[in-house]
Amino acid sequence: MIKAILAIAVGVLLAAPAFAGDVPASNKSIKHGAFLVNYGGCQDCHTPGWAENGGQAPKDVLLTGGGTNFQGPWGTTYAPNLRLLVQKLTAKEWVAKLRSLKSRPAMPWWTFRYLSDKDLTDMYAYIHGLGPAGKPAHDWVAPGQEAPPPYLKLVLPPPPAVVNAGRH
């Protein structure tokens, strides 16, 4: 009898890690993720019509990309569909992606350094919980090429002149 109980206990312990990744996120994590996404301004660019509608949009368009796009000397950037992106990633891959992210303007990628891995995982839980929706956003368009609207055109001042300190 003791052998049978030990065998069951060992089986349960060995099976537990296999299910650990399938545990759904808690409501607390999802709510915290929603708070971070909204407070961080992610909806501003990643949700079509967000700014034009006073920070509101139907759930089916939240974070589907292409909301506010930008054109400048780097070309034209389009905010990606985060809902489709997270469906391809695990939470661990999402965190690694944001930790190594370097992107074109106007994405403030450096702000992720202020968030903990738990914060980023909660953002993932919220976005992933919305489910897939929409279509992929338009790819980046190189400078000087025709880019489909909508986008904001950013006209930047010329960089300051570099003064050679070695010459008088």
C-alpha cells in the first residue's frame, strides 16, 4: 500500500511541471497588466482611433496595431498588432523580447527597463487574454518611399553643428 501511495505521489510530482505553464493568469495579474498597458500609453499607438475617441475603443480593436504611425528621417513606422504578436510568444519569450528591444521612433523602448519581469508578464497576460484579433500592421517603410497613411509626419530640426575643438 505504501508503495502505491509513493508511486502516485511521484507521478503527481513529475507531472506538475508539465502543467505549470498552462496555469491561466490570475485576475489580479490581468488587471495589473491592463493598468500598465493603459498607464504606459501603449493604446495611444497600438489601438486604432484611441486618441481620436478620448482614450476609448471597442474591445475587438484594442492593441490591434496601426493606431498612430510616424514618419520621419528613419522612414515610416507602424505600431504592430500586439494581440497577434503575443499569441506567437510565451510569457518568457515576451519578457526576453522587451528586454532586448531596440526599435525605431516613436516607440519608447527604453521604458521597459523600469518594469520588473512580473510587470512585463502581467502585461503579457492582459494582452494574451484579449485573444487574437485584427490583421498584422503595415511593415516599416524606408525613407523616401511612398508610405500608406495614416501617419504623423515629424519634421525634425537639423542636428546641431559639430564644432572641432582642436582647431582655432
